[in-house]
Amino acid sequence: MRLALLLGSLALALFIGVIALQTPSPRGPETPAAAFSATRAMTDVRVIAARPHPLGSPEHEAVRGYLFARMTALGLNPSLHAGPLEDFAKTRLAKWGLDPSRPAISLVGVLPGRDPTKPAVVLMAHYDSVAKSPGAADDTAGVAAILEAVRAIKARGPAERDLIVLLTDGEELGLDGARNFFTTHPLRGRAGAIVNLEARGGGGRAMMFETGPGNRQTIDLFTRAAAKADGGATSNSLAVLIYSLMPNGTDFTVPRKQGLPGINLAFIGRPSQYHSPTSTPDALDQGSVQHIGSQALEATDALLRAPALPKATESRVYADVLDHLILAHAPATGWILLAITAALFLFAVWGGRHATNLAFADIGRGLLGGLWFLTTGLVLAQAVRLLAGPIASRVTSADTYYVLLRRLPWIEGGAALTVLAVALAALAGRDIVGRKVLAGAIIVAAVAANLMGGFDPIVTGASVVAVGLSLWSQAAPRSVWGGWLGLILLIGLMGTAIQALAPEAAFLLIWPALTAAAAAALSALIGARMVSAGSMAMAAVVTAVGGGWIVSLAHPVFLGIGMDYPAVLAFLGLLILMFVRPLAPPQVSRALAGCATACLIFACGVSLTARVESPMAAPAAVAAR
């Protein structure tokens, strides 16, 4: 029964997660005028992205002329706004063999609202591409989505405030068009909120990954708008926090630094298309165009018709739940959720002790088991990841970085299989796998990681902890309750630390810990001996639903930071392990250990394959150009 619940709940979790990662179906030309149609937007994509159009090229001038005519036809009364390039941009333009004396020329149009005295909304994307890419995704999809969104907004009737349509130039060179607009254009002082569209790849769900400061009112408005968008929304406060700590920038960076509220939307799937000759209209995922365009339309329309634009207040802790619902709360609410988690945890402890004589020491051993999983997963994932090539942050060549992007599906597959191998070993038990065997594998992985990637104190420190816990016979739980509650305690303690340091990120720990604690409390109430189907059903349900949610988070998180930090999957895997831990069937421990070994070997093979065969190679017709 345990085996059936284990396999069934994990399969359902994977199914739910994969479904949640799908883009909405693109709408056709018959779509009502007030709605967004990817098919209509693709008409512009095919013209704009017919060939590369970097700033200073004849193709760039042709695209600007086309966009000027399209904005005129939409009643935006466009004008051109020229401004200088930064020295860095001039240097890059010269490397492309183009004239570095050319200015950045942005297009600015206005769709009038009822009250021109109210702050305006800026809908923004950049129309320049890099030198060797048609840029169908980055950022032609955003430009075309804006044109289609403007058409739909007009079809809905006059709004309360003006819409400023800003198609910037020079973003690929250093955000020059946006910088020039927000420092010198006469309309800059009227901007009250920003909606920016971007891409780093050629597909996948569009994520809202950045907002302005003090985003509570912005998130509240976006939550209402996203409910109307095709495919819902993918967004969470962890992504906003992580991006704020990264050196990357988009056009949205400029107004955000000026304190303006707004949202930044982008899709990052199909990473091989980023700045690549393969980023053609035919290769672009039209479902991604539908998703980003529909969200941009609904968010912009909501801002245009709002009585007042969002203001900077406190930040919001929030996350989408499988795309259909965004849950949000104040940062301080995290402490209340932790208190509820603690109460449910203590009830489950009482139930476990009452029925099975659970020892507190065994809960501690369960906690150490989670720490073993996390440190072992970190070391092995880093070593397997490096088999596919160097860490991106240490790469100095742009060409090498793009090669790594093409390898990213293999890298993700290798890291995921590695974490699965560690999870299977944890479920089987370290004694079954062999403590010396585990310690040896961790030592080999740590040495390999340091040799291939350079000395890493985090990997080295984690390997010391992992080896010690592998060899220490008292570090493994001896009961179902000990293993389960130990993991809940570990996640709860980690959640408490993150709540104190960065409450915007704490939901990723607190919500799963609360869910698992509730399932444990119900199991203790139904059947604390954990032998009946009813008592184990709680774990199966949270594994399927909670695990599906974690899977839906894992893929975009890995696309964003996994190339440099593959251990992020070990962290997310720990959350799934917390859900599934009580379902481990002891009668198949040796089989699980064998599967763990096979998965690790397979993971190494998948990662090595990235060096010799790209899963996302350029089509022959494109590569030959």
C-alpha cells in the first residue's frame, strides 16, 4: 500500500507540475476585438524579426519606420526621441562593425485618456536586437504584444488616464533609450506606473519577476488583473527578491530606480534562442506570446482604469498557486503562520509519542537526515553540473555563455536526476545503500567539483558535513514519525531564519512546512500508528498537490539561476521529501537503493552528453545563413 501511494502521489505531483508549466493556447484572428490574440501579434513579429536589426543597421531603420507607421495607424500620434549612447554601448556597437556615433532613437506615442491631468501608464519594450539574431523573442514579441494590447485597449473604450507607448532603442547596448526617455523626455514627469515586456529565450510561461519598491498595492492590482489573463500568472516574491540582488538589468531598471511602481514581464524558456540566429518567428512559442501579451493587456488596462495608481508602501509576500490563484499576505503574517505550524507540529508529536512511544531524539535524527540530504544533494549536484561545462558566472566569453544556454536542458536533467538519486537513497536508508559507499561517493564528488570548477568553500564544507552524517550511525531516524517530523522541524527552523532575514522569500519554506504539519496532525488524529490507508492518505495528498506546486516552481527557478547554482534543486527536493517521507516502504529499500545508483549514473551521462550534443541545436537552414 505504501509503495502504491508513494508512486501514485509522485506521478500525480509530476503531472500537476508539468501541466502548470504549460503556456495557454494562442488565440486566433477570430478572437473578440477586446481580447489579445497571439495570431494577430505574430503578423508584426514576422515583419520586425525577418532579420537581425541592431541599432545603426539599415534593417533597424526599416523596423523603426514600420513601427512608426503601425503606431500612427493605432492613433498614437508617434514621435521620435533621440539620445546619446553610453561609452560602453559605443564600444559594443563598434565590435559589431556598426557606426558607434549613431544615437538611440526611441518611439513615443500616446493613447489619450479621459483625464490628461492624471499620471499616465507607460507600456514599454525595446525594438533593437543584437547583431546576429532576428530577435523574434527578445524583444520583438514584446513590441508586437504591445501593439496588439493597444488595439484591444482601444476596443474596450476610453480609459481614465493616458497610455504612453514607449518602444525603446539601445536596450541591448546598455538601456540607453530608456535612460534617455526617463531623464530628458517631456513626458517623463507624467509617468505614474510602468509595464515592461522582455524575454530571455524563445518560449515558456511569462513570469512577472520584478516590481517597483513597496509593492503591496501593485501586487494587489496585478492579482486582480492576472485572474483575467489567459493562462493566469506565474509570479512570486522570491523571484522579485532574487532579481533585485542580481546585476542584470532591463529597461524597467531605469524607472524602478526612480521609484516608479510597475511590473516587469518576461519568458525564459527555450534558452537556446537567446541572442541566437535561431530566434526566428517560426521558432517562437506563440503560447508564450499569448501569455505575456494577455497579462500585459490586463495589467495595463487595470492601471489605466484605476481611480489611483499604486503607491510605494510595504512589500508583499506572495506566490501563485499552480497559476490559477495568487496568495498574498503582509510580511509579518509569516510569524503567525509559523506559530500555527508549531502548534500543528506539537500536536503531531503528541500523537506520535502517544501511539508509538516516539522519542524526541528520533525527531532530531530525522532533522539530521534532512541535513544529510541537503548537503549531499548540494555536493553531488555541483559535481554533476560541472560535467556539462564551466559555471556561467566564471565565463568571460559571450559565445561560451550562449553555448551553456544551449546545454541548459541537459544541465537541468542531470541536476534533477542527481537530486532524485539522493532522495531515493534517503528513502532507502543509508545503511541499505552503505555508509562507506555514500561517504566515498561524496568525497569523490567534492574533489571532482573543486578540480573542475575551482576551490569552492561551500561545496567543501557541505561535503564534510555530508560525509560525517553518512558515517555516523546515530544520524538516521529509526521510525516513520521521527523521519517525517524531523524534516518538518528542519524546514520550520529554516523558515524561521529566512522570515527574520528576508520575509519575502520565507513563503517557500513556511507554506510547505505548514501544509506538512497539518497533514501530520491529521494523520496523528486518524491513525497515529501510520499503518492505515487513511493515516497515510494525508501524506499522499500533500505530496501530490504540494509536490506539484514545487515542480512548477523548480523549472523556472532552474532556468533563472540553476546554471550557476544547481543545488537549488536539492533545496526544492528537500521540500518534496518532507511531503513524501512517511510513504517510504521498507520492504523495497534495496530496490530504491539500486534505483538511486542507476539515477546517479544516468545523471552523469546526461550531463556529459551536453558537451557533445545540444538538444536545442540551430536548424540547418538557419545555421547555414
